Amino acid sequence: MTVLVCFLAFGGARISANVQKTVGLEYGKIDSSPTHQGGPKTPIYPWYIDVTNNVITMSATSCDYTLNLYDEDGEIVYTVFVPTGTTQVILPTTLSGDFELRFETSTYYYYGYVSL
């Protein structure tokens, strides 16, 4: 089964591995100090990814990310480094349940929810 995920600046959604669906995922800032106010100066364009059988396929990443999966208690259950130019990430098949999926840098992240 294939799931199509759309990373957007606003609007999070939960996706499930047994329903093909395009969803918008939220953009967030890690640095929320008073000197770093406001959002990005340029629009954030959608980032489409495909999740099929615990494999994430996407267009080549434009920077290094850390992919973290958080469980329902907010604990990181899986993490992997995603270098610039990556087009595919394979998640362990032992992962099962509902997770928050986050592609993180040192200053921002994209996130949404997935059921594996």
C-alpha cells in the first residue's frame, strides 16, 4: 500500500499505511528566542514524499536532516541521519503504531503523523 505525504508550511494531518492520501504537514522553528521572531522570509513550498511498506521515498533532500520518529508519549523511538541528496529512507519493519515523523535541522523541522 502506498501513502503520499505532502510537507507544507501549515496544517498537520495523520496518515495511515492502508489509505493513499496526500496530506499537509507543519513547518516549525527550533529557535524560538525573541531575536528570532517571525517565520521564514520566503514561502515554504510543498515537499511530497511517498511512504510504502516502511520505505520513505522523496525528491533529493536539499540539506542534511535528522529523521526522528516519536511515539504517542513524545519519546524518540527511531532516529536516522538523512544526508543532502537522499531520496529514500528505509524504516525498520519492526516499527508499528502511530508516530510523529520529523525531518529536523538545527533551526527548523517538518512534521506530521503516520500510522505504520
